Amino acid sequence: MNESVFGVKDDKQLVYIPEKCIGCGTCVMACPKGSLVIGSVGAVARGLIDKDFLENRSELCILCGICAKTCPTGALELRQAGKTVNDNSYIRVALKPTTVDAEKCVHCGHCEQICPQDCIEVKQWLANDGSARVEGETKIDNECCVHCGWCMEVCPVDAIAVEKPFEGTWHRDENTCVACRTCVDTCPCNALFNPEWGAGERVDKVAQRPDVCIYCGACDVSCPVNAITVTKTAIVPAVEKKALLEKKLLNSDVPRPTLASRLETDEEACLGCGNCVIVCPVNASDADVGAGYLNEVDSKKLLEVRNGVVNVVDQELCGSCGACAMICPVDAIRLVVKEV
């Protein structure tokens, strides 16, 4: 497992484990010094740029460890003398592990099939006592579990118990959302989806499954048009010094991401088809029909086709969702990492 050292002071180390990070920005909300930077979450989640969700300005970090205490997945660790500090003042430690009641479990495999993080393994075999029964074993890897509760919701015999890290509220501005699916692709819990609709029906562009949402805020951070608002209203586990952590996190705005990518174009490959201009959720101007122009997004011109090739008008407007790169048929526009 890859690790990055975010800070060192005396015998203390702040270590970041990218494989456990879900890009939620909870640590950024908690940091008292503003040393943590989260950026281009949607593009990273979609695999469009090769970077981590999180960076640290080590010169600002005082190694207080509040970021590690609030991280719901254990992606940040405070280590002292080389050993991870794991007491009950950390949300991840205080969270009750997801458990399976072996007496109830029928090893049907529903939990394994539905787990968004592939944390569950179910082994099955036929009973060897002459009965028409299935025996087996169900294992849950709590190291990768994000406590979404899908397994508990689909279990037909109520054999699984899950504790959520947070309670909260989720709101989507229907007039701003362009259904670009950045939030859907970013959500670590498969809690968001685009509903299906019939002719003449009006449905939500993006909908939430509240029962499996952990209100982490990754969707809020990744939305290129700020159409989603996630608010934490409670820390669920019985963590020590909860009042201090709640003061940092509850009823606070999810941090806006730093643009950690830039758009790069290939004039020779570009066909001038304009698909990128049309699909861009931020693009909104009277002259071009971009996705942003169809909703109540302030007039912004990010992309245009000029003289038969795509042109980036204003890099700073980019929401780093990667919709343009995903739709381009000839890879003539792409996201590349930039310094933050």
C-alpha cells in the first residue's frame, strides 16, 4: 500500500494512504491551519488524471492530528515513534466494525455482490449431512469498508450490523444540476444515481439513496457547478472529545476544491465536432449551446470551437469533471496535472 509523508515533527509523522481516501474533504474542513488541499476530485475518481485526492502544504502543518481524527476511512494516520496512534479519539477507531452474525447468515452472497468497495467475500458449499442446505463463510474486510450499509440493507435475514460515521442532509439544486454524473462516479457508496424516466415524465436529474449515504461530502466537492450541498449534522460513533470534532464539522460548508488540473488540447487531432463544448457542464454563453447554458448557471465561456478546432477560453473556469475528455472521439482534449 502506497503512503506519503505529509509532515514530520520530532517523533511524529502525518501519513497519507491514498488507497483509503474517498476524496470527501472532511479533513480539510477540520484542519485549523489550512494546510490540506483537495482538488480535481471528479477527474481523479474517474481515472482521468494520475494524482491523489489530497495534498499537504507541510510548511503550514503543525501535526495536531485533527485531520486524522476526523477522517472516516483511516486515509490519514498520525504516527508517534513509528506507531500509529489508534485511540478512541479517532472516528475511524470509534466506529463499530461491520459485523456478520454467523448464526443468522445464510451465505446468499447478496452483500458481496452489492458492496461498492468489494470488501466482502462469501464462500459457499453444499452441506455434507444429507440435507439440502448451503453452508459457507462470510468475511468483511473492515480496512476497506466505508460503512455505507448496503450489505445491511440487502441482507434477507438481518445478519449484518453497520454503524455510519455521520448523519447529515443532502440537497441538489435542480436548476443548476446538468446531470453530468461526476457525483455519481465519485460517490464511494453508490448512493447517487440518475433515475430512469418515461416519455413526458419529469424526474430528478440526480437522486440520492439516503439509506446508504454516509454524508461524507465527496459528491459536493466533485460537482463542477456547485449544485450539491452536503451538511454533516451528527457524528454517530461514540468518539472521545466529540464536541471538539463536532465544532469543526457540523453544519459547516464542504470545502471548495482547488483546481489541480488544466485542459490540454491537440489541434492536429481535433475534428471540430464541438461535442466537448456541448457536454461541458460549466460552459454557458449566448453564442454556444453548452450544457451549462441549459440551466441557471452564470454565463461562463470555458470552451469554444474556433477555426475548426477546440479552444480553451478560460482555464480557471474548469470544474475538472473531465466530461469533455470522456466524450472526445479522438482524444483531442484531456486533463493534465498542474501544480497547486
